[in-house]
Amino acid sequence: MFRFLLQPKWIAVTLVCLIALPAFQALSDWQWRRLDQRHIYNKQILAEIAKPEVPITDLVDLGSYPLVLVEEAQWRTVEATGTWLAADQVLVRKKSLESDLGLWVVTPLQLTDGTIVMVNRGWTAAANSAVDSPVVTDSPTGQVEVLGRVRDVAQRKKSAPTDLPDGQVDQIVPLEIVDSPKTLSNVYLEMTASRPESRSNDIRELPAPEVTEGPHRSYAVQWIFFEIMTVIGWVVLVRNEVLEQKKQKVLES
């Protein structure tokens, strides 16, 4: 009855199913691992957010060159007091917020001890042309107190572009913005508040980090569903073929 499974067509169908099953299982396992990693990442974020605010100078290794933080502090809220270096402000290209294309406004802040830290003051909408820079409200003069989340600086993977409009960069690389031994090189701040106010209507605050599972659980279950449907599909095809053969035998008899 099942000798038809030895036909080339059925051998091919069965092989495709046999190959698909472990592939779907591997994809499901990968999504479960991604979910576990996301849980760990969320715990790290929440742990850093829960830490008390400290002056950023308490975390800086003043004996290093270039200056770096002495410990991992991604997402921790810190305080910084200093003056804005408005002349060195840059706009970071191709940054979206709620599906709108725009730029980050990054202004160096020179602390009272001379340390220079990059501060992402927020997001601003792009200009009408890619070669134009939007006009943003100037940062206030004089001493300012800033609260911000610590963000790690991403390593540059390719050379910096040389054809960008003046005042625009492709990513935050502190030493490329202010090349000084006093520049904090491995982190920047994502500003959450300041006194006096250092944002205006044309600069929007960046949202806090999302502490969610993401789509990994649903994707993992989806791949398992594909596994089940593959088995069911193969069984249905075989059953239909068996019924068709029985029907043919009845008609021939």
C-alpha cells in the first residue's frame, strides 16, 4: 500500500520534510536562546536603573588615556555639572524616532574638573534636504546641571565618511568630536533632564530603554507550529494518496 513512497516524487517530498523538521527546531531553539539573552539584558538594565544617581566624575578613571569609565555603567543615571561647548556640537545622521527620520543633537559638556563628556540632548527632525542641517535652538550659556543615562560608545567598524555636511557625523565617537586628553572616550550621556532647561520644542527627549521580551517567544512557538504542520501536511498527503489508490482499485475492479 505504501510502496508509492519509494517513487522519486515521494522520496523528494519526504526528504524535504525530514530536512525542514530539524531546521525549524533549530530556529525555534535560537529564538528561545534570544529570549533568555533578552531576559538577562533586561535584568541588567533594571539593575543599572535602580542604582542611585552619582556624579559621573566618580566613575571616571582620571589616570587613563584616553579617559574611560572605571566600570560598566550602561543605562545608569549620572549627574554632570559643567558648561556646554556649543561650538563643537554635532548632529548624528539617520536616527529615527517613532518612524520619523531625524538626527541626534550631541553637544559636548565640559565638567567643572575639565573632563569633556558627549551629551545626546535629544532628537530633532531632518531638514528638507539630506545635504542641509536642521536649525536647532542653542544650548544655554553658563553652568548647567545635567542628568543622563550612560550609553556605551559603539566601536567604529568602517572609516568615517568624508562627504557629510558640516556639523554632521555618522555616529558618536567622542575623540572625533573633541580630540582632547580630557575627552571621555568610551561612553556618552543620553540627557533626561537639565537645569537650566537645555532642550526646546525642536529637540525631543529620547525614550527610556524598552524592557520587554520582544517577539522571540512568539517566533519560537511559530517555528514549533511549522514543525507540527510539516508532519501533519506529510501525513495528509500520504493519506490522500492511499485513498486515491484505493479509489482507483475500486474503479478498476
